[in-house]
Amino acid sequence: MNKRKVNRPRRKRNGARGSRTAPPPFNATISVMRKKFRFQNNGVAGPYTITDSELLDLFCVASSTTAAYRLASAVRLRSIQIWAPAASGGAVTTSVEFPQTGQVFSGPTTVRSDTSMGATNNAHVSAVPPKDSLQSKWISTGNGVNYLILVLPENSIVDIAMDLVLQNGEAPHAVTAAVTGATVGSIYVRALDSAGSADLIPVSYVTV
């Protein structure tokens, strides 16, 4: 059976396909998603309290030998992992706490912990910020609020993955802790506990 061919009128094209009279909108926000930073505990064992300001200060550029400014205008924590070295003949414990004390709209404080036994097994913790917690949200100001509490034996490794939005016309914000020996214009990654003892040193990054 022969199908009857139907002649349909052609649509008139006005210029190239998908053309428009003006350039389309675009997102001018400079975002770096799920950037991982690694740190090693070069200090003593014990709990380390990390503030929201210290996370914002991580990525910075030096304006003088003793001053630096944040490169990120906002950050959001995505995940954290800790590896604690095994101890011969004993137990090793590591943990991450997401404190919520003093927060009006947040869930309960959450702790993730792991303990290893023997000389060959590392203690390992992998955690993401709890839903509706302070740590699950973007931070852009930094008020010195306790953000993470880490129990880290000596030589522990800490991986932190974050989303960052880089500065794009916002008022520059100086890092919180003192800077020494910087080179003007150089980019640095600060210690995770830069406002404290600065024991948690970045791995494979230049730091001040």
C-alpha cells in the first residue's frame, strides 16, 4: 500500500539555528567544587578545634611578608576523612565531631569515631556533615565558631573536601592568624589549625 506524501509548508528561518538578538546570560560566579586539601599532624596527639574562620582562611594570597587575604568568599564542607597510624601493642582512636552548641537552627552534635587494634591496622574515619547541621551550609563570614573537633594521634592524615567560591569584587578579608615569611603575590594554603598551634600542616602545598 502506497502512503500518500503530504507536502508540509517549510518554516522560515530567521538567521542561524538558536540565534538570538543578544548574548545569553551566564554564571559569573567562580566556583571550585569538591576541592580536596590534605593535612598531616606534625604536632602532639590530642583534640584540635577547627573554627569556621580557619576554613575560610585556608586558601590565601600574600599582600606583604606579614599579611595575606582570603581567596575564597564562601566555602562549604563536603566530607572529611582521617587516617590514624597503627600503634604497636595498643589501641589508636581517631574521631571527628560536628559541634552544634549555640546554634539555633541545627541538629544534635554528631561524633564519628574509629579505633584500631594492633600494629598493622590504621584507624579510619570517613564522614560528611549531618543534614541540617551548621557544617552542611555555606559559610562566608567566619565568626570563630567551633566548626570541627578532631581527635588526631601523631602523624595522622586528614583529607578535607570543600566547595569554594572565589572572590569576585567582594571586600577583601585578611586571614585571622599571623603571617610570617610570605612572598608578595604568592598563593598559600594555611595550616588547618592556623589560629591555634598550626600543627596540622598542608601536604604538597606551600604554606605560611
